[in-house]
Amino acid sequence: MAPKIASWGLYACCFLQVTPMKTQSSLELSDVKAIAAAAEAEALKNNWAVSIAIVDAGGHLLHFARLDGAPPISAHIAPAKAHTSALGRRESKVYEDVINGGRYSFLTAPTVEGLLEGGVPIMKDGFCLGAVGVSGVKSNEDAQIAKAGIAAIGL
């Protein structure tokens, strides 16, 4: 009887379709440094005093810089924007628009704090690798700085 079980196992094995595991890129230190340098260059080019935060896909801080003259509160807001953008896998402006559109109950969402424009996800092949959050100037300018940083790694 053991041979029948063994042969059945072989027989069943032939009909299984094995789907390969999905793979995903991740940010490396060189990527983070390139993003940070480009974001800082964009801010300095425009004489904007900001804080810049870069997080991984889980919202964990990988880099932070507060440029000279940036408001102290920007040191709290930039990482919050990045965190929200990474976890939501979309720009933090989306959440600002939802709230401004009247859905105030969204303010009760857990672990979501940076609900202002200026957080931009780092997306590759449909996956979120992390996000950049910037605070210190007008929200659209914050987003401009974040996008300039992300562009430095070709995304």
C-alpha cells in the first residue's frame, strides 16, 4: 500500500501550478542619500527652509534633516507626512482633500497624523518602497521638494 501513496503523491504533484513568489525592490542607503541630496538641493535652490524626512514602506524613519531656518514644528510634520504617505501608498494630499471635502470622521483613523500635502510615496512596479515628507513652506512647494528628491533615483 505504501507504493500507491507514494505514486499518488507524485501524480498529484504534476497537476499543481506553482506560482513564483512576488519580489519587491527596497530602498538602499545609496537611494536614501540620493533622494535626500536632491530634495535638499531643490529646497536650497528656492531658498526654502524646510525639514525633510524619508521613511521606508512601513513608515520607519531612514533620514531626517532640518535645514537652517526651518520652523521647529516642521521637524514633527515632515516625518508625519512621510509616514502617512508610505502607509497609505498615496500622496498625503489625498487625505487633506478628503477632510476638506467634508469627511471629518477620517481624522479618527489610527496612526494617521500627516494629513497635509507634502508627503509623496516612492513607488516602483506598483509597490511602495517608502515616502518623502517635507514641511516648512507652502504645501505644494513641500510636495515639489519631495518629488524632486524621488526623481533623483529615476522614479
